Amino acid sequence: MRSNDELYRWLPGFNCGACGYTDCQTFAQALKEGNVSPGNCPVLSQERFARNKNRLELYLAGRLNGPDYKEGYFGLIDHAKADFILHPLPGEPACRETLVSFAPEKLSEGMVIKYRPLGCPITHFARIIAVENGLLDVWVIGPGKLLDRDENPCELGICMVLSFQGVIEGPRPYVGQTIKFLPAHCMMGKVHSGIIVSLEGEKTRIDCIDLKIWEHVQRKA
């Protein structure tokens, strides 16, 4: 039996709603139940995801054992190599992000916001999980108009992303390490950089987020 997590690994992870489902995890469940096919995901049909779509179709047909990432983890935009992919925490729709908003609006838990992360050309839609000391914890949820959500997002303009929280797929880093990672839901498929500040099993928090990436200094044995 194919699991949701196995199927989810092949999906873009954008949670854009273009397939008609609330997020990619729900679409993976529909794939598992045979209610949809990979072709129901318009993003997966883009040329840049052609390999993923083909291998997902083989996987669903029982002609492929599972995702094979031995070739490494690479960004779609700059083809930079990442150390690992960051998936959402269990039961959550996207990786948690902590933002700084420069807008004067009064914000609260549950609100939907529209913003552009500093350095990113893509407009994001997110739901606020918590507001603490002026910082916003959010999930990226995609534009509501594609999902028939009745909402009026609060426009914040440019925000700064301070941190990510999620689950690591790949080699385990160490606390304090500067790493390059690929957020599973990034619509550009852009490799990010940051510093590991906490580890609990495969769960991690990454601070000092940057879209610029640098060569690593090799750790001495």
C-alpha cells in the first residue's frame, strides 16, 4: 500500500490549490485512493517537473520501488545543490516560517496574509499560526481564490523570513552548522541557506534564512 508520505515526495509541494485540493498532502491522499491521477496537478505537468511526474506514474503503477534521491538535492532555478529537503512538520500543510512584517497593520492568529519575502519574486499567501513579540509564525497556504476560500488577505508588502521549522529528508546536520536546504513547498524550487539552531530527531529549526548561498567550509573529522 502506497503511503501519503511516499506519494507526497514526488509532488511540487506548493500547496497552491490549482488541483482543487487544499494542499499537496490532501492531493497525495486522493492519489492513494485512486480518485485522481498525477495529471490533475497542473504544476506537476510543467516541464521542470517532468521527471517527477514520470517517476510518480511509474511508482503508482508498481514499476518503481520508491523515491531515489541518490543523485542529490538540487534547486530548480539555479541548479544549486542542497544538503537536504525540508518537509512540513507532521500533520501540518507547509513548513513553519517566522516572519518580520514592516506593515503597520494589527495582526492576529488565524488571519490570512499576502506578502512577498525579501529577495523572492513570488507573492505568498499564508495563515498566521501565532504572533509573539511582533514576529509572525505562518504556514504558506496558497491563494484562496483557487480553493474557493472566502477570505480577504491582509496585504503586508515585503516581509523578512527569519526561520523555518520542518522535517529533514537527507543527511543529518549538526547544531550550529551553516547549511543549504530546499523547502519542499518553495514555488521557485530555490535553495535557501541558514544555520541549524535546534534538532529533535529529524525535526529542525533553521535561522538566519537567506536566498544567497555560499560554498561550505568542510568540517574537520
